[in-house]
Amino acid sequence: CWRRLAMSKDINALEFASERLQSDFDFMLQAVGVSVRALEFASDDLRGDKTFVLDAIRLNADSLRYADEALRDDREVVMAAVREDGYALEYATDRLRRDLSCALAAVREDGHALEAVAEELR
């Protein structure tokens, strides 16, 4: 697909894509498959869409970094991310970084994730 080729050349080009493309669920999910940084240019609606963010996390747990704050404070979303990459906990809200179940899941997946756990749980 020409879009995939274009994205692979320079993901930053998405900054200049139309709002229609930046809001297109399938297109942006495909872009995340090329680079998680594509989410930087996704519409606010997509970054706040739980289904989209969960699908993006399945491709790359670092997708949590670009999710709307409400989703970075959603236990289901954060748990999906830390089960893929424990260090994704660093992108969760402080509340969930202090959550014992999120912290344990993150550290089980990657012991280095302890750095992202709230200090009071270390």
C-alpha cells in the first residue's frame, strides 16, 4: 500500500495529514504498526478512544504514552500495556503508578519497571 510506504519514509509527515486521515481508525492503527510515534499525530478523538488505544497497545505498549489522560488513568488500559511491556507503567497516571496490582503486573513483566512504580510502593 502506498500509504504504508509513505509512512515508513517519514512518520512525521502525519503531522501534515488531513484531519480525516488523523481521525481514521484503520489508517492510524496501520501507522502505529510502522511507528508508535504516529499516535503523536492522531486526533484527540482517537487518542481518547478506548478501543483504538487498546488495539494500539497490542501493537506497541508504548502507545499508552500518547493516550488521553483519562485512558492513562484507566486500570484496564494500563494493565493491557504493562502486560506487554512493564515499563509502560511510566506513562500511567500517578494514581495507577501507586496501584499495587498495576505495579506488580509491571514488575512481573519487566523487573526494571520498578523504576516507574510510585516510590511509596518500592
